[in-house]
Amino acid sequence: MKKTLLVSGVLALIAGIQTAQAAVGTYNITTTWYEPDTQPRDSIFIGSFTFDDVTHSVTNLQGLLSESMSGDQVAYNPATGINGTDNMNWVSLTNQLANGDATHTYTWHDATLGGTLATVFKNTNSLTFTTLTGGDGWSPQAGVDVGGVYAGYPKKPQATVNPQNAYAMIFVPDNLTAAGSTLSWDEATGSGSLGLAHTAYADFLELVGSGGYDAGGMMGAVGMTATSAWVYGAVGTMSGVPFSQVITAAAVVPEPESYALMLAGLGLLGLASRRQRKSC
Amino acid sequence: MNIPVLSTTRSRKLLAKSVATLLALAAFEASAQEIKITDQKTADSLQTPEIETQPSQPESEITNVLALDPIDIKASRIKDSFSETSNLSKQDIAAKRSKTSDTTELLQGVPGASVYSAGGISGLPVMHGLADDRLHVQVDGMSLMQACPNHMNSVLSYIAPTSVDKIEVSAGISPVSLGGDNLGGTIDVKSKAPEFAKDGEKFLVKGDAGYFHRSNGNARGKNFGFTLAGEYVNLTYAETSSESDNYWAATGGWKKPGAWKANKVGVSLGAPVVAERDVGASEYGGALNRDLGLSFRFSEHLFRINLSRQQLDYEGFPNQRMDMIASIPNPTDTDFPPSYIVDRSKPSNVNTLVNFSYKGQYDWGSLDARVFHQDLRHHMDMIQERNYGMYMPMDTKATTVGGMLKASIDLSERDTLKLGSDFQSYRMGDWWPPIAGGGSMCCNDFWNIRDGKRDRVGLFAEWEARWNPKWLTIAGIRNDVVRMDAGPAQGYSNSSYKKDADIFNAQKHLRIDHNVDWTMLTRYTHDANQTYEAGFARKTRSPNVHERFPWSTFAMAALMNNFVGDGNGYVGNLDLKPEVAHTFSGTIDWHDADKEIWGVKATGYVTIVDNFIDAQRCITCGATNKKTKNAYVILQYINHSAQLYGVDLSGHRLLGRFDDFGSFTGNGVINYVMGKNTTTGDNLYHIMPLNGRFSLAHRLGGWTTTAEIQTVAAKTHVSQVRNEVPTPGYSLLNLSSSYEFKYARLDVGVDNVLNKFYLLPLGGAYVGQGNSMTTGGVPYGMVLPGRGRSINVAVNVRF
Ligand SMILES: [Cu+2]
């Protein structure tokens, strides 16, 4: 009897958790773009999002993006967290903009890649790259096509014309579970997660005459970016390329019926343990 | 990528055959004395009627000119006495001028010589595998300096090919009196020696003017010069200008695909679109060389003062990440630091020289003295076809004061003693102004080298003895003290650059090297047909300022420091020791008595270098940088050991001489060199693979027509630490024809007649398009291709 109770309790709990996964969850994400020219510092997006694994929708995406050109030659240390050992500048990206027309779709599901690409901006609009020769002004491909030149170019002074936008585009695989997801990409051989290979960032911040670090703009009109040459035809402006991405479950937000089942399971487990103790 | 070139095996076979032919010819000529004498007689009898119709020497040489023969002969006695010296005469040079506007390229075809590609007029010379600063390169006796972290100011760019009268190449075992601070010998490029009116003549008035055009790259230029001379005074002026668009390879398809080229039609922000076969950033414009010389002669004394200036508006460097081009703060910009704009019509490079020399003949011998001053201003940024929105102004400034005093004392009929001293005082700065919006380039001047100093004083003694008509020896010793220093380093900002700058600034920068060189040379003249030479030398070179002082390991800064065109970035090393080379060299020279009918020459050499300045991967630049085999990397200079050896073979043979059809002469040159880093077992960088040139020349009256085959084996021995890229072998056919008479010379030629595609073994990495400021912006693995077919025309008139 007590054995039956214990087993059924565990089963109900597992079922409850599984049902909870087939729902909306909040996740933490760390996406790293390798920066060969600023080693040991990389461009890293650390943030969170909400994911519905039925609709594959990615919402509430926000986080911080490191500026690998800033700070001392010290790497970001996950154990100590942001500015734990590193002293890079981190840009806050809070605007996951709503999709507009075809060229202003910032979050979309790609069946071929088996996942969702989602973009979060610093500004409340997407304008990042120059549109002097056409292009949508923000997509990684548009950035590659204009050599990473700022929006507003060639007007001066740059400080006023450049909207100083920044963004991170991440990839959430369809098969994301509470166990999380770890993806990697090897730009040298073109192997790894093709979804991750589609990720990109751009950073056009500048602090004119600050005397301190000022990591966004790179050389005159060119900002910092990372892209894979296998996908977009060129690597980032400082040779940045997609490298790795780790997604972990932050907190599960199960739906009501899953809650009930889970509670029932917990109840049964509690009963079983009580009986166990009694029998001793 | 399908490269239509001669297969390696085929070119190897061709070379092997040619070597065999040359050797067979040599053996035949040397052993069969009897036959040879008959041969010569036959040749002589054929020759006699021809002599009058032989192309007259250029008019300038046979005018009533009193050249300073006594002084010249005496002064250059030692140099002339060694056949290891390859003299490129006026005639050799004239034939090559129509092919190139780069003085360094005139060395192509000299046994043992090759050229590192750079900008259109700035190739770097190589002798026996030793290049650039490992050679002592002089222009009109001046030991000039470069200032740029990319060695864009090749010393030979300070003189235009049209002004070159004579080139003396003394490879390897050069006498110590020719200079120290080198491993591989001396290249002395000379403009025309002053002429004076002959006794009884009032005046000598001469002039010349020329124009050339080469179809590949639409290269064109003109030159003009005149001489006014009396019996004691000579005034000479020469001016040369040239320009070229990007040159092109025979075909496209050698560039990696992708958007990195940043030149899609309609998307390139107005930057010129570079065609697939075109070599981006290989154009140059506004190149202008001017030289004004004033000479005085009083009996046995010659005083000469030359004022010259080389300037250039822009010059692209397809194997460097920067170009010579002027950029200025945008005048409408209110930002600080300002944004920059490129100005193609403003000189980006101005080199000014004042050269004062004295040469005098005395009872006891001769005296040579020289003082010169060099002032160099140099600015770099990016030619806009690389990346329209990217700027990186870089400035260098250098002054050099140098000179020498040399006495040649005739101790006896047998012995001559040369005593002397030379010095060079070099001051330079290499800084990069900050620009607006530049995260990595804000907000201070970046000082790559601040207050750089390199002073050298040399002392030498050399004894030449002519023991008897057969034996001649030279023994010399010299000491050079090289003192180098630099001020504090400074990055654009105190962030990314601070750590490296702090490390550099905490160290002592002053370095003093005491270098000792010696040379022993001997020549044995067996008879009129055979000469043998052997030499042994110790040569020392102190590091240059850009090997010792650049301090930043930040990739973008390191990529700016590179003078070998391999696409990598370099970091200096304060603790470098001078390179010390021991060279043994031997030469066999077999020829007919007058050196007219036939000749074969072979030189073999071995050079062992201690503290050879090679490179290692930067240790603090990430794990990938340490191990990658297919990317551009960051390197640091380091002392290793190295060994080089090789053979030069050259030969010529008069094949026939006919009254009505003129004469036919066959010529051949074969070069072989190997270079190893004996510390790591790696190959040395940019070692020219086995190569040869074989030509057949026909001369009739003033006409000379030449067909030349140039064949080069595949380069398979590559430097792994630098990720050097192998190149396939190839063969080219060149045709040229010239007609010369008293008042003019006309050159017409076709280079690469069959329009073969080939990669230059010493071309280096192609980074002339796209974002060159970063290690991966331009895909790794492309090599600079050679020129496709070019039709060359040059006209020169004399009056
Ligand atoms: Cu330069």
C-alpha cells in the first residue's frame, strides 16, 4: 500500500512537471559572440525571455550586452557575474520591438532552423545601420552590406546623427526544455548549430570625448557587430562571430491544470512519507 | 579555384633541363680549350664586319665628355674587382624601365635577387633570401631610412627608375667599407655621374624626355631632365612623374566569395567597385620625383650637392591593411575628436633629401666624404575601395642625418688600405590621431613609437692586396655601435591599451649594441677564361625601431605593424639582440677572354644566422591565436637561429652572328635558395622558390628584340608560424623590342603574352579590399596575383 502510494505520487509529480513544460516558461540566456581581436573579452548578451513551446513565441526578451572593446584585458567570469572580474561596459537592451512589415520582423519562427530568432534593441526603434544605399537599416545582412556603417552617415556631427542603437538577436530552439539548451558554432569549419549561426549583435554607442572607454563605434563610421560569414557572407566588423549559447530555466510558470496534478502528486508523496515515518 | 598555370612538375622539369644545359655548356667551354680557341676565331672573323654596325653606345656616352675616369676607376677599384658584384648597366636598366615604375623591380633578373611585393612603386629588395633591412640599400651613396610601420617607404622608392643610371649589387660578402648593419650585402642605386665640358669646349647642354604607358592598370608617366655644364660646373635637373589605376590579374576567381568585399553595386556607399580580376588598393597617383644637382670639379676634386624630393598623393598597398593616402579632419565637423575625410589630391608622402659629397684624388690615394639629410613626412589611411566608412589616420615623421668619410690609401703597388667611418642619426615618431566615434580610437593620439631614436656610428679598416696578377685578397674589419631609444607608449585611451602601455613604460627602452663585422675575400684568376672567388664574412644587424618598440597586443594596433605583407599583426620586442650572420660564399666564373662570346657563372652560399629575428605567436592574444592554421594571427618578434643556403647560376652565349641578320644571344639565370629557422624547424618566410629566366636576344643595328621565359616552381616551403600560403608554379612568356639611335630610344613590349594567371610567390596576403582593420574582416588565404597581359610602350628622346 505505501509503496503504491509513493510510486503514484512520484508519477503524478512527474506528469505535473511535464505538463508544466508544455507551457510558458521563463528562461535565462547567455549568448556569446567570439571576438578574436579583443581577447580575452567577448561580446556577451546576458538576459531572459518567456517562451511558449507550443506557439514557439519568445516574449519579454531583455538583457545586457557587453562591449568587448571596453575595459581591461579581463574576461567576463560567469561565477562572479557581470562586472565581477571584468570591467567592460554593459549596454542595457530592453526593447523587444513588435513586428512590422516584412523587413521589420524582429522575432520570427524559422521552421528550417527549428527555432525562433528574437531581437531586442536598446532604442525604441530598430534603425541601426545607414540606409543611404537602401536596406532595412537593422538586419544583420543590411549591416554586412554597408560594412557596419552607422545610421545617418555621412551626416555630421556623428554624435547627433548616429541614433546610437544596439541590439542582440538570439536563437531559441523549438526543443527547449526545462533542462535548458546549449548550442555552439564553429565558424572556422562551419559546423554546429545553424540556428546559433544566424544570431548577431550590433553596437553603435559612442561617448564623444569621454576620455574613458567608448566601445560602440569602432573606426569612424563603423560600429561593432558579429555575424557568421557562412550565413551573411562576412564576419563582424572586428571579426566577431557566433560562438555559444546557454539557456537555462529560470522559473516555470505552469498552467492551472498542471498545478492541480502537481499538487496532487505532492500530496500523495507527503502521505507516503508520513506513512513511512509511522511505520518506523 | 582553378588556377590555369603550368603544373609544378612541368616547371620543375623545365628548370632541371635548363640547369643541365647551363652546366653542360660550362663543362664544355672550360675543358675544350682547343675547340674554344677555334670557336673564338670563327666568332672573331664573323664579328669584325659587325662591329661598325653594332648598336652604337647611347649618344650620351660618346659625346665629348670628360668623365672623371681617374677618380672613378680608383675609387671603385675594389668593388669592380669582385664579380659577386652584379652591375646593372644603363643598357640593362633602359630595357626594364618600360616594364615598371618601381626601382626595386629593376633588380628582377639579377642573379640571387627577388622582390617582395608592396605598393606599385615600393617593392622591397631581396638578395639570397635576405630582404629589406637585412640589406644595405643606398641611393647615390646615402644610407636612407624608412619611417613607416609597414615599410611603405622602400628606400628605392626615393629614386625613380628613369633617373637610375647604374645599380651595384654586392650580395652576401660585401667589403666592410661598403657599410655595416646588414646581413645580406649592399645595393647601391646611382643616378648619372656629373659630366663636364671637354677642354676647349665652352658648354655642354643636354636634355632628355620620355613617356611610357602600360596597358595593365593604365599605368603612365613621363620624365624630363637636362644638364648644363661647363668645364668645372655641372647643373642637372631631373623630374619623373607616374600614376596607375589598379592592376589586374589574367582572370578573376581568385578572390573568396562573400559580402566581405564590401563593394556590391549600389550598396558600397559610393566607394568604387573593384572588378573581380582587379587587385584592390594597387593604384597610385601623383608620384613625383625631382632632383636638382650641382657639381664642381677642380682638377682632381669633385664636389656634388643634390637636392631631391619624392612625393606622392596616394599609393595603395594590397598586402597591407593601410595605404598611403592623405586624410584630414572634416572641416565641417564640430566633434572632438574630429571625423576624417580622405583627400586624394594632397601629398600623403614627402621625402626630402640633401646630399653633399666630395671625392678627391691625392698622391697618397683618394678621399670620399658625404653628409646627407633626409626629412620624411608620411601619412596613411585607407583607400576608399577597402571600406568607405572606415578611417584610421596614421602619421609618421622621420629625419635622418648621415654621412661617411673614407680614405683609400695606396701603401704600395700591392697594398691599398681603406680607413673610414660612417654614421647615421635617425629620429622618428609614429602616431595615430584619434577620431570621432571611434570606440577603439578615442580620444588621444596613439603613440606606436614616440621619440624613436636609432643612432649608428661605424669604423672600418680594409686591406686590399694584389699579390700577383693571379691572386687578390681583401680583409676588413668594422665596428658599429647602435644606440636605440624610445619615449613612453600611449594608447588611444586608458582602457584596452593601458595594460600593454604600462608594461612597456615600466621597462627601460634604451638599448646599445656593439657589433663587429669582418670580411675576408680572395680572388684567383687562373687565366683569361677562369676566375674563382671565395669569401667568408661575419655581418651584424641591429633590430630596427619597428622590431623593438611597438608595444600593443591589441589586434587592430598590431595589424598596423607589418612590413612583410603577410596579413598578420606584429608586436615589438625590446629585448631583441642583433642578428649575427656568418656567410661563406664561392663563385666560379668561366668566360671567353673578352667576355663577349660566352660566360657561365655560379655562386654558392651558406649563411648561418644567430639571433635571427623571426616571429612567434603572441602569447596573450587568446588560445585560438596560438594554434590556428587558417587565419591571420598576432605575432611577436623573437630571436631564433636560422640557416640559408643556395646557388645562383647565370650564363650567356653568343649563338650566331650574321652580316645581314644580326646576332643571337642566349641568356639564362637560375636561382635557388632555402631558408630554415633552426630553432623551431619552421621554414623562413617569403623564400623564393626555384626560378629561372631564359631569353633569346636578337640584335641588329639599333634593334634589340628579346623573347624571355620566366619560370617559377611551386612554393611549398612556407612559414607555419605566419600561416604563409603556398603558391603553385608557373611560366610566363615576355616579348620586348627596342630601337635605339642617337636621339631616341623606343621600347615596345608585351609582358605575360599568354595572359597566364599566376600567384606571386613573394606577393603576400591579399587584404586590399574590405574591412582590413581586423584579423578576420578579409578572408584568410588569398595571395596577391601577378599581372595579366600588359602591352608596354616607352619613348625617350635625347637632345
Ligand atoms: Cu605607411
